[in-house]
Amino acid sequence: MPVFRLDPAVADGFPDARIALVTADGLRGHEPWPATATALAALEDQLADGTWSPADETDPRIESWHTAYRSFGTNPRRIRPSVDALGRRLAKKGTLPRINPAVDSYNAVSVRHGLPAGAFDLDHVTGDAVIRHADGTESFTPLGEPDTVEHPKPGEIIYADTTGVLTRHWNHRDAHRTRVTEDSKHVVFVLETLDAPRDGHLLDAAAEELRSLLAPHAELTAVHHISPAQPQLTV
């Protein structure tokens, strides 16, 4: 089983970071997920009637990621953190995309709580997954672009395994190789905060909400955390 690890240099640079890893084994992605459908519809209804709106870049949860992106040389208004981009899309279109039940679940939780989220099919992760600074030699194939190869800039924070990059700009975009589909059986879902003292309770609530959406459609689910204090976990 792969190890997820926070590199010491990233831990030192972001001492209040905390990452929830929600694991799901034996996922059944081809059956209906009614609770996820309800969660998506509820967010869209609340947006439409004005009782809720997604966090934008003036929100401290999003602002902290913009600051982090700038620290490693990424312009967050051109290349946005995933939760920022998703919230802007929802605010503009009034709807969230429907991809597949597992992806739809973490999208709903992400935008509801204002926290970046992603997921990796563990059957396609090779070796350990490390959150670290890129050295510029790594290769990345973006989600939905299987014929494209990019190379992160040196210093950019990435998730990477022994084959290549899993996520660029920390949480901007996931790789095509480890994408989650209806056929994915073993998946780790990632939720992140850079300010655990302020937003740790939101992270805990989001992780449990996601686990509850996954649990009826999986053989086993669990919630784990990594942080500078506990930088490594086998999933």
C-alpha cells in the first residue's frame, strides 16, 4: 500500500497545514448514489434562493491558498486552487458538473466547506506519494488530456509518486493516470487546509461528510490525517 508523505520543506513552509485522507475500498461506482445527488441539488438550490454562496477569493479559506500559490511562483488568478475554480464555476453557471458519483461527492463537499479536494485511484499510484517541491524534471499529464505532457516549474508544490506528478500547483489539477472513474475500486480522497487552528473543525466535518457519502457504496471507508506533526501515513 502506498505511503502519503509531507516533505519536510513543505511542512516547514506551511506549519499549520493539515490534510485529511479519506480512503474507500471496494467502491461501487456504477450504482446510483442518491445522497450525493441530493447534496449537489441542495447546494444549487441554496445558491439559487440566495441562502448560501461558495467561498470566493475574499474568504480567508481561499485567500490562504492564493498566498501559498504566490509563494511558489504560481499566479492564483490565472491558475486557481481547485476549490476557488469550482466555486467560481458554480456561482457563474448555477450548477456543479456531474462527472461520476465519487468525483461528484468530493466536489460537493469541497465547495460546501470551502476546502480544496481531490482523489487518486490507488490502483494507479506507484510507490509513495509525496507532497514536495518540484525540481523541474517531473512529467505531468493533465486530467482529460492523455496526450499532453507538462513539466512543473522548479519550486512548484506537487503531489508526486515514483512515476510522475499526481497534482500540479498543490491542488490545481489532478493527473489523468490516477483519475477516479466509475470503475475505480480503491481510492484516496484528499481534503486540505493551510490553517488548521482556524479551519480544522471544517476539515473534520468535511472529511466525515465525504466518508458518509462514500460509505453506502464501499466495503470499507476510513478517515486519516497528515500534518507537519504527523507527516506520513500508509493508506
